[in-house]
Amino acid sequence: MYLKEKDIPRTMETNSIVFFNHQKYTELSCKPVIAAWQIINPENIGSLIRLADNVGAEDVFILGSDFHLKMSSIKKTGGLSLNNVRLIFISPEDFFNQLSPDWQLIAIETSEDSTNIFTTKLPEKIIILLGNERNGLPAEILQKCKMKVHIPMTGKCKSMNVSHALSVALFEWQRQMLFQRSS
């Protein structure tokens, strides 16, 4: 049984900016870092930036060597979040050479040794690494990761857009940081 639009009560229109300005959440002491391997769709990059901004992340690294992306498409999807998040195009070598040992690189990937993201304790100082839209992360990159986690999918479709995967990962990390650290 599904509701028709006319059956849905219109008690209050919502404005998320006004709503979240009135919410009180503990400020997290650490901000996640986002990295993505050879993303080819500029709209996906814009979505990654917007999601990063949702949880207070300040950096989105796009790893690769051949960037022929339309910045106008990235800007259209990323919107005002481009004012709050640094978009950094970087070679994989430079990225991995700059990693601080204090931070843990966590791959979102379906691999034999990945664990369920919802049952895995995620680190506070996290760099979330996502794979390419077509091929995911290559084995040599997965070997550089501290851990690999997957998102359980119980439906018939067993794949997820890179921005959707980041959404699940970021908000699970945020949930753990906000609500499980105190218990």
C-alpha cells in the first residue's frame, strides 16, 4: 500500500539549513579525509565534495595522472561546498608519500578480506579511499590500506555509486564518533 501525494499531510515545510542551525551536536576533534582513485565522472567528484562538507571534511583528494574533467560539472554538483572543501588533484605517488602515520587509510571495497562497515570500529583519524566507478581499487593500492570495509547489500543490486558508498561510509564514521565513543 502506497500513499498518494494528496494523502500526505503537509504540516510543515522543512528547510535543512534552518533545521541544522538549531541542532546541537558535539564538534568532532578530528575531520575525515576523502580520497578517490581515478574518478572519471565530474558529477561524482562534485557529489564527493558535497558529502565531505556535510560532515566537516576539508579535503578531497582525487588520485590519478590524467585529469580531463569539466570543472563546470564539478562546480554544478558540488555547489557552495566548493567554498568549504579543498579539491586536490594529485598523483598516487605524491599522495601516498604524504600520508601521515597518525592517519589510517581505509578502503571502501568488496574484497575477500574486507569487513562489514557496520561491525567494524573505524578509526578517528581516517582517510576514506574509494575506487574508480568502473574497476574499484587495484590490488596494489588495496595493499597500502590499513583495513578494507564493505557495505552490506541485501537487495538484488550488488553495486553502488561511488558517492553513495561515500555517504554510507562517512555517516557511519560520524555515527561512531558522535555516539559510540562516549559509551
